Amino acid sequence: MRWPEKFRPAPIKKYDGSANPDKFIQIYTTVVEAAGGTPKVMANYFLTALTGSAQSWLMNLPAASIYSWEDLCDQFVTNFQGTSARPGEEDDLYQVQQRKGESLRKYIQRFC
């Protein structure tokens, strides 16, 4: 594939599977679009933005299993959404209990 003339996307941190995949796709899409990339360019250039298990995942997709940039994004997010750390939720706080012999100060410090 030929890249668009003067295609020079800004560098971004390569995705390794540990971060939020939705956020990564948003950043990647913005950077490639700003450099003049189309959805076809985004799909073809995507390999260069991945490393480690994420790159292996892409390289091992079955032939003809991706039909569009949107399809690639959906499969990517579905695959990596469970591997990224997510922020805690209110319900998580109900599971936390003060340890036996733990001072109130130490108990509170675990949340700061």
C-alpha cells in the first residue's frame, strides 16, 4: 500500500495490551487522520502502533477476518478490554474492610 503524500503521523506510545483499548483507538485515529490518513491507511498502518501481545494478536488474525477499519476496531477493543486496568467503581468500596489491628489512618491511606 502507498501512504498518502507527506504522511508523517506524530509518534504515539505503542499499545501492548495493558492500557484502555478504546482510548488507544481514539488517540491512534486522531493522529493518523491528522496526518492525512483514511480508514484504509489506519488499518494498514495499525501494526506499527502495536507491540508485544497486541502485535501478536493482529499478526495471528485469520485471513479475511477483518472487513473494515471499524471491524478491526471492534475486534481489537473486544479482545483487549478485559486486559486493561479499569478505574474502581463505587461498588468496589463496599468490598473493602478495615484489617484487624489496622489504625483508621492506615485504613484511609490505602485509598489515597
